[in-house]
Amino acid sequence: MHESLGQYVVYVDADDDVRDDYSYLLHKKISKNEYDIVYVLYGQESKNKSKMYTYELPYIDGSITDEDRDKLFMNQAIGKLSGFAFRRQFFIELKYCFIEHQNYDEDFISFFYPYCINKIGIINELLYYWRYEEDSMSRNPVDAYIEHYKDRLKNSVCMYHQAKLLGIFEKYPEQIEAIVVIALYINTLELIVGGREYVNLPQNILNRCRRIINKYIPNYKSNRYLKRYLVSKHEEWLLDLAKANDISFEAFKEEFYAKYRDCYMNKQDKIQKLLDELYNKKINVAIWGAGLKGKTFLYYMDKEGKYIQYVIDGDKALRGREIDEYHKIYTYEDVIDLVDVILIMNTRHYNSIQEKVNTEIKIIDMDQYIDSENEVKNII
């Protein structure tokens, strides 16, 4: 920022797109008022490139009020960060957003902005676009992900102290605590449940989360803003996961697998008969689905890798990752000539998988099998 000569600095990513009049409209807006930040509407392309999702913002112009800050709390449009303009001198004087030698996650730090700025401008037009490019998506090895989130934990603590130093923690204690908990704890849990960054459970990261939270924000469970955020995303379960992790890693594992545990344990005998039949006939078996449901199935039904030789997933970014010491993730193309039977973990994907799979491979919808009266002899 010190090298820049302009009154405002615009944050953009090299592989994103902007509308042709993006710079003109930003300049026009900035010329009317000395805003600290000006946001534009942000669009994100879907993975199949068929849709452009828009992240909406409430219209605010001029001095920002506490009511405005409540509207902007954890708003995903400002969390995307790219495409906005900020007044250079204001942030230099504030010494808030870019602390030397700290690599802050751009989405994380941006959620603090509404609590430290005085004037805000919003252009309610879709001017900035993030387009899905497979080649631009992260392909970091597991160790890189772990190091990345170690940095996130460290930066969460830095931002917590910085908020106190600037006085915004004193003015907005619940909001700031909620943002730190979401960035440090809830976001990590979301990624673990999502299964893309963390294919297996990262015990070291979870232990570190527990220590930091218990030291700085031990009473987070009663935070109103945190609860409001989780309800708005229909992810109250993440708070249950956090509470379990506060006890121990073993308690976390039990809660993590609890979502689908009864689905398999209540029909354990029936599932076991199928697995034994496949094993005794020396049939090569794969499950399709490396998400939470598939992991739960493996955790309760094949802990020692006796029955399932392969785990297939449609997300090519997961290829080669290991769920545990016995189960590795493959693409369908990797195992097409090696598999005799595929157990599909989620009925929703049955038809699309059936269209793709070689007709010589037997596919079994496990949801349908578990709930039906069919015997093993009618399935194999």
C-alpha cells in the first residue's frame, strides 16, 4: 500500500473477470464521497458453469450505523473480498488490515471491516465475476492444507488481539468473538465435514482449535451471533461437533459419525451378511462416495479394510488421498477393470452412476438394500 500513489486501492484476483464499466463506476462512486470502502456485487460461477450465483448486499451509502453492521455480519458478499476499493490512507493510519509478516486469509479478515470503517459505499450492480476453472483450483497435498490451517489458527489469535488493541472488541464483543470462532473453529469443522481439504480427521488441528478456544473464548457456545449464523446456514450440527471436540478428540469422532451411525448400525447384521457373501466369493468391492456417509460406512463396517478394496469419488481432486490406512480414493476410470461390485452410498446419485458404470459391474444401492426386505441371495 505504501508503494501505491492512488487515493484508493482496488483488490482483484488475476483469474477473475470484471464488467467493462467496472473501473468507471467505481471511480464515479468514489468521486461523490470519501468512502473508506466501496463494494460491488460479486458473482460466482457454478462448478458446471451453468449458473452465476450473486452475493447480495444491503444498500448502505455514507456513514455506517450499528444496524448496518448487523446487516453485514458474516455477509458472504464481503467475505469474498475481491472487487472492492478501499481508501489507502485510512487503512494505513488504521494499521489494521495488513500487518507485516502476517498472511491473513482474505475472506477471514474482511469480515472485520464493517467494525473498523466509518463510511461505506455499495454499487448494487454485478460488476465482478469469479469463474470456475478446474486448473485454478487448489491441488495442494495434505501437508500443505494442514500448514494453511495452522496459519489460520495463528492469524485468528492475532486478529483477536488486534481487535482488542483497536478498541473494536470493547464496542462489539459478541460480534468479534463470533467472527473469530467462525474463522478459527466453525470453518475448520465445515471443511472437515466437506471432506475435500481434510479427507481424514486432522487430530492435531482439532486439538489446537480446542486449546485456543478454551484459552480465549471459552464461553462461545452462548454467543447469539454465532447461533444466528449457524441457524441461517442450517448448520447447527457444527456447534454440536465443536462441543464434542471441546471434550476430546474421541468425543468428536463419535459426534462426527453420529449423523449416519444409526443408518448402518441398526441394520448391521443385514449389511454384514452382504459383505461376508462378497468376501467369501472373492469379489472385488468398491464403495462410491468418499463423503461423510461413505466414511461412516467404512468406520463402522470395514475398520480393518477386509471387505472394501476401493473408494470411488467423482471429485478428481480427491484422487490418491487416503481416508485411513486401509482405504484410498480413486476415480471410476482408475478401477473400471478391477471392480466387480460397487456399493453406492447415496441413493440420490444412483441413476447418474448407473449411466456411467460398465454394465458388467454390479451396482447396489445401499440405502435401498438396507431399507428393503431383499435377502443377499436376491442381490448378488
